[in-house]
Amino acid sequence: MPKKIPEEELAAIAAPYNDLREFRQKERNAYSLICRHGLKEKLCGHMKRRVTYVSDEELANRAAGYYVLKDFREGDPYAYNMICHRGLLEKLCGHMERAINSFTDEELAERASKYFVLSEFNEKEHAACQAIYKRGLNHLLDHMKRDHEYQTDEELAEITSQYDELTIFRKEQPKAYGKICSRGLFDKLCTHMKRGMRDAYTIEELAVIASRYDDGKEFREKEPSVYNAIGRRGLLEELCGHMKRRGNLFRRKIYLFTFPDGYAYVGLTFDIEGRVRQHTVTDKNSPVYQHMRVTGGKYEFTVLTDWLDKDVAAKKEEQFRKQYKADGWKMLNRVRCGALGSAKVNHPESEILETVSRYRYIRDFSKGSPKCYRYLRTHGLLEKYCATMKLKPTTLEERKEEAYEKYKSVIDSCRNRDELRQNHHKVYNWMMSHHLLDEFFPKQSTMPKTDKGRIAMAKRCKNRSELYKKNFPLWYWLKNNGLLDEVFPDPQRAFSAEEKEKIAASCKNRHELQVKHNSIYVWLKDNNRLDEFFPDTITFMTDEERMEVIASCKSRKELREKSPATFDWLNKRHRLDEFFSKMPRRYTAKEKENIAKSCKTIAELSKKHSSIYRWLRDNDRLADFFPDDKRLMSDERRIELVQTCRNRTDLYAKYRFLYFWLKRNNRLDEFFPR
């Protein structure tokens, strides 16, 4: 925006808007200029203001319509937050029932009986758990375990016997499922459960669900589990043949984008809606998207053919491009037509067998070779080629083998878990989360078994801090048994009163004593003897002595170095400016101009030399030193820069703010006629 805009232009910009917030968001520069010149009431008086303040009476009326606090918090969150912010919750919401009080004792007992682990009950039924605690009904939680460590396999067997489907068991009891897998009990305890989608759906059920949909894409998005089950069994053609298909890797349509300035773009796709959205919205590097910015978003879209075979469509696309080019259209296609961007990859049987032979688990196969995995899944060939594969390693031996293959070099290079944690912390965290640290790096006892051996090991360290860092369990054992003073006697405690006084007298100030001999400092402080050895200079100095010290110093810095106590005394009483006025450096006019010339931008000048920036701004001289700044540039200078550009595209690339300035003032056709 220019520095000064006439009031008439500002009024014309503000006139179309009826909402002040909308005007402030869309026309920030104009709104800031209106406020700066004091024209807000005059030019924005017709706009609606959105009321943001709500009185206490209105809040009380809103809260009166609710009887449960949770319903009020969800139904009117703005009023609830305002009440909490003003501290009126008990006053205005005291009549409402809390969620904890809405449970009866019978309901609490019924909900608690469904869970066997306390933490799981607290996560899924937090309100009921808190209600039990507040009412003192802890006997309802006696049958639950307080930790997640199932001690025996019999307890795990009792939990698994209550489930018939593996997916439900894995969702409702994830910790028990993880414990079963880590102990290698999966085949023993979970064999009676139904697994996977094949047991969950029959063919008749799949056919009934598929018959409800007429569009293949809609069916795949809304029923992904059913669609995947049909794909695994190879029944896509049989059960989904009646659905409309939007094209696939073998069938394409040819489309055309045309623009009013004589440009066109030809392409082919198997997803018409997705490709239009990609060209016009998501893909900013698309030639169609970039040309839309030049034409102001105006274009026409046409589908030239019906579904064609991919090879026929590739040839037709090139024929259409040549035809439109011969008719005088300027083509936006950057590469040669006929490319099948996302064409299907052929997977011969020999290549499939070679790929499958590299993997032991389906999880690794799907991540390592996703294209081959998707090909087998969509064609129902997973059972044929992956029958011997497991979904993932379940037993401890399998997980141990997988970890060794993955981190063989790291495991062989480390001697213990401390070295692994210091040099390869990511591997250490991975092995710890998979409970494999004890398998590769078993724990070693850090303390001897006998007391004499432990004391002898502790004496190898120089002091307590060294023992604390190297062997914390041994330090903790000595502390609990009262042996720390025996092994490491504290030399500070053996000083007599005379020795402590001599040490205190040898220190220059309190800080030095506290750093070197903290126990002696505490002893003096407890006995109120600190002033005896280190008198407080601020307390014992008279005002005349302070004034003499202040008069001998020329600046604040000198006073702070010479007498920090006097400096603090002045600073606490806000009298520093009385004796040492803070005078900014004074520049001449030429020095200010030279400093302004040395800065590249206004932002740099305002950060480094704010006083010079304000001096230039108050004298309206910023434009003399920064003529190319877009906020200060005059209309004449703008027009000069516009005339240096060849066309609209060149102007948009070099001076984007000038492009929008011309567009906003409807002057683009004046300089660049269509």
C-alpha cells in the first residue's frame, strides 16, 4: 500500500463490508490506515460489531437451563469457560449435578465387576472409579489387580477363556495379550479363538453388505474391512461386479482444460474428480494451477472420451494435443503425451517367488515390498505365496532372532547395557520396549553378598559423590544402615569452634565461605554470627558514607564494580537516575544519515538504531533512504517498475505486490491488455 491513501479510496474499500471482523481480516492494510488516521467511527460505523462481553446475568440465565454440569459444559462451552474464568462456578452452577453423583451404588458395583485390572478400570470408567473412591466403596475394587504383572499362566488362561474372537480380546485386553505373546503362550492359550476377517464374515454376509452399494469407491471408503475381506478371498469380480467403476489402471478417460486467453491442457486419468481437484487445488506445481492464477481462476473443463483401454487412451491423448495445437491453442503440456503415470507394475511368478523368499513375516513383507504385497492381496494370492509366513514373531526365540538380525553389528560391538545406552540409545530403547535387554545383556549384581565385601567396594571410591555416581545401590545401602559416616567421615563435622572461626576469618566475604565451606556458613548462620565476621555493608554504612562513595564514581558501571552494595541500595530505592542520568548517545544529522544508508531495510534500521528510525519517520524521510520499500513506494515509482515487465506473468514473478496492487485498482488491462 502507498504511504498515504485519500480518504475517498479508504471509504470505497470499507463500503462493501457489513462485518467489522471480516473487513479487518481481508483488508488489513486499509483497516490499519483507517485506525491510524482516526477514521474508524466515520468509515466503519455501519459495520456490525460482534459482542464478546457477556454479563453475569446473561451467564446465569444460560446456566439455569441445565441440571447436569457435563451437559452444560458440552452444550455451551463458551458460557462455561467464562463462568470458570470469573470464579462463578459454585454460584451459578451449584444447582447442577456432577457426573460422580449420578451413579448409584448398584451401578458402580456392576461396572466394577467387569474389570480385573484397576488401571484398566480407571482408564475406561474414570468417573465411576472416582465415585467409588469418594464414597469410600473400596471393597468393590478388591478383586482387581493393582499392577499389570500377571504372576502365573493360569491367570492369563482364565482371562483368555472368556473370549471367542481374537480381535475383541486384543482390543479389550491389550496388556494381557502382550504378556501372552512375550511369554510364547499364544499357540497354547489363544487357539480356541476365531481369527481374522475370514472367520468374522461368511460369503453370504459379504454379499449382503456389498449389495447395498452402487459405487465401488464409496464401498471401499465406508466398508474398508468388508472390502479387504472380499479382496483377500478373490471375490471382487463376483460380489462387486454390479458397482460403478471410476476407472482403474487399465481404463482411462481423456480430459481437456481450456482458458479464455487461448491456452489449453490435455490429459488422461482413471479418476476424473481426483484429477480435477489435483490440478485446481492441491498441486501448486501443476501448469493448470499456475495458469489459473494468471486468468483469475477462470477455466472450462471437458471430458473428451469415455473409458478407453490404457494403450488406446495414450495414443488418443497425443492425437488430441496435436489437433488442438493445429487449431491455434497454446498447449500447457510440459512433457510428451501418452505417459501412464500410475500404470500397473507387472509381477511375473519368478519375481514374486524371489521377493517372497526374502521375508519370514507378513509384517516385514508388507513394509519392505508394498507393491508386490498389494498385488497379491487384491488378486487373492496371499494364501498361495505366503502360506508359510507368520504375521509377526510371537515367541521369545523368534523375537530374539529378529533383533539379532536387525542390530547384529551393534550387539556385537557392545560389552554391556551401559555401553549400549551411551553409544546407541535408540537401539537400547527399542530393545527395552520389546523386553529383550535381559536376553542379550543380562543384569549383573552391583554389590557383593557380604557386608565386608560391600564396605571394601565402597572404600575404593574417594568420596560419597563418586560412590553415588558409580554405584547408587551401594550408596543407598550404606545410608540405610548408617554406615556412610563410617566409610566416608565428613571432615567438616570434626572441626572445633576455634577452627571454624579461623576458616571463616580466612574468607573475604560470605559468598566465598558458602562456596568453600558450606557447613561452617550454616553453623554461623544458625548461631547468628555472620555479621560478626562479615558485617552487612548496606546496614552499617551511614548516608554520608554512601554519598561519598557515589560521588567518587562517574558512571553506573564504575559504581557497580566499586561498591555493589551501594549500587543495589540505590537500585532498590529507584534513585539511580537521580545521580547517574541515562543519556543516549547523540548523533549529528550527517551521522544519522550515514547510519541509515548502511542499513539495507527498514526492519534492520529499526532493530539496530531505533532512535534514528523514529527520527526519520517523524521527519517523513524514510522514503528518501528506502525508495523501493513497498510500504513507502510512491505511485510514480510503482508505475516505473511495472513498465519494466514484459507481461503479467513476468510482473507476478518479480513484483507480486505490484500485481495485486494493479488488480485491486482494476488497472491490469491498462498496462497488459489481453
